[in-house]
Amino acid sequence: MNASPARLRAADLFSPTVAALISVLVNYGGTFVLVFQAAELARLTPAQTASWVWAVSVGVGVTGALLSWRYKAPIITAWSTPGVAFLATVMPFTPYGEVIGAYVISALGFIALGLSGAFDRLVRMIPGGIAAGLLAGILLQFGVNAFGGASADPLLVIVLVISYALLKRFTSRFAVVGILLIGVGLLIAQGRIDFSAIHLSLAAPVFEMPRFSLQALLGVALPLFIITLTGQYMPGMLVLRHDGYQTSANPIVTVTGLGSLLMAPFGAHAFNVAAITAAICTGRDAHPDPAKRYVAGLACGLFYILVGTFGVTLATLFMVLPKAFITTLAGLALLGAIGGSLANAMADARTRETALITFLATAANVTLLGVGGAFWGLVAGLTAHLLIHGGQPRLAGSPAKP
């Protein structure tokens, strides 16, 4: 399904916009601290760090909004989180100009991949049960963390969970909206959010001339390309497929690669289609009508551009929210996506076992050779599928592979 354009009413804007706000909140509050950690380890100046925040935020916002508008689908883009974790290990030992050069080479690689069409063909070859098992495995930890925070912040977590259950009973569509407002209200009442130290200031992009070396090509650009491809693009495209959007991967990879290329000299490392935060915006909780969920993509774009415009200031504001609030909010917002992907993974009895292997291997989140659990979970599932079902004729009436 590629959702056809639908007439929007004012009521259609509220729910997708809140889903977008939660998605952006989870992105900044959950993983963006890695950017600051990497910048500190690399001894970047405050101006260079602010430029990095500006470049990734504005770049992600523009690419996501353009793609969502063009294809009328909630195409949520993000920065490469596993890429940042990797960069924190190599930036302290690599001249910054060469790091920027590696960003440029990696971006050119994604542009070439998108124009070739090879990635789209690869994604469409993956059986539906394995794709659903991969998504469930990726999201499982977020569901577990929704309740894990109760040991550190029991009152907050209990209030959010009970509120979610009650809101689901009376107004399923606005349950996540409700717990967002209730949680923020509780934190303000407890005096746990301090706005006094927040002062808005515009970010100023800092241009860094790229420099190229064989060491940076092999030690930074190539690993960054592989990590982003396997850890972000692959599960991100499967999220879209899982929720029925058949938008080709080719323009998504090409546009995000082009955005990465343009923003690389200002510190942006890699843009890609989002996975975890995208699932908040692509399912029924964002809007019952799939044709209207693209509004969440537009809203995400606007929120990212806003944060980028004010640089470190608003990003820091997101990160002062308690960790338990972020993890519980994210987990509850993703319950529908977790349940739906598990149901789809187990739906076909023939592929149930290989889907389960994919799910468990992904949830284990094993990292080998610097590549994360999503890739190895997919490898495990596809290998098991090939060994069990490879070359066997399908039974009449059994569902075809996507």
C-alpha cells in the first residue's frame, strides 16, 4: 500500500502531531546524549558541537518532511545512533577534518546505493514473518524498559501505566497523548523539571573543510556505512513495510544520502530512515487512517528543524527529562507496534520457527565485528529459513513471500 492523498481536517492533525512529538522526544531524550559524549571525547569546541546538533537536526527534519510530503507516507528520518556510538571510539584518534571527509565518502556511498536500486530489491526479498520478527526483536527492549524504570522511579511509572490502561478503555486513540500530558504535569508538580537554566540561543553552523585519507576511509567511512546500512536502514524500511507502506527504498536512501552529503562539512555524520521512533508514527495510534499518517512525518520534520535552529539549547532541554519518563513513554507508545509485529511473525505456521529465531536473536542484541544485533538477528533468521525451507515447494494457498 502506498497511502493515497486524503483530505485533511483539523481533527486529523492532532494525533499525528503528538505522535511526532513523542518520537522526537524519545530520539533526543533517549540517545542524543551519545552525540555530546562523542564530541567531548573528540575534544570538539562548543561551537563545533552546536554545529553538529544543528546539522543533524535540520538535515533530518528537511529530508523527513520532504519525503513524507512527496510520498504521502510517514517517512521518519533520523541520525545514525549506532553510527554515533561507533564514532565515539574513533574520533579521539582521527583528525576532525578526516572524520568529515569520511562522512562525505559514506554519504556518497548511500547516494550510489539508492540510485542503483539494489537495496530496495534486497528488502523485498525478505519473508514477511522474518521481517516482523526482526521488528519485534528490535522493539522488545523498549517494551521491557517501560516497566523496568519502576525500580528507580515507581510512582512515575505506576501513574503512567495506570493512566495508559484507563485511557485505553475510554479513548484508545488519545491514550499516548494523555500519558504524555499526565507525566509532564506530574514532573512539574514534583519540581523535577528545571526550566530556569534554559536560555534560547540560535545555533551557528561551523564549516569544516573535509580531508581525505586511506586510514579514515577504511577506519571510519566504511564501518560507518555498514553500521548505518544494517543497523538503521534495514530495520527502518521493514517498519514501513510492516505497517503497509510500499514506498520504494531507492529515493529514501538517495535523499537521506544527499542530505548527509550537504550537511557533512558542518558536522553531520549520517542520516537514515528511522526504525524505533518511526514505529511510533507509522501505526494506528498515530492515526486510524494510514493515508493521513504522513502528517506525523511533516510534524517530525518541523520539530527537528526547530530544535536544530536553537542548537544545543533545546536538545539539552529534552535530555533533562528523567530517564524513567522517556523509557516508559516510549515503551507504552510502542506497545501496539510490538504486539502487531509479534502477531504477524507468528501468523504463518510454516515460517513461525524461523521468525521466532529472528526475534530471539535480534532481542539478544549481540554485537560482533562492530555490527549490532539487528543485522545478526536478520542473518540468523534468513540462514535458518534457507536451511529449513530452501528449495522446498510452497503448499497451495500458503501466503507468498513479499
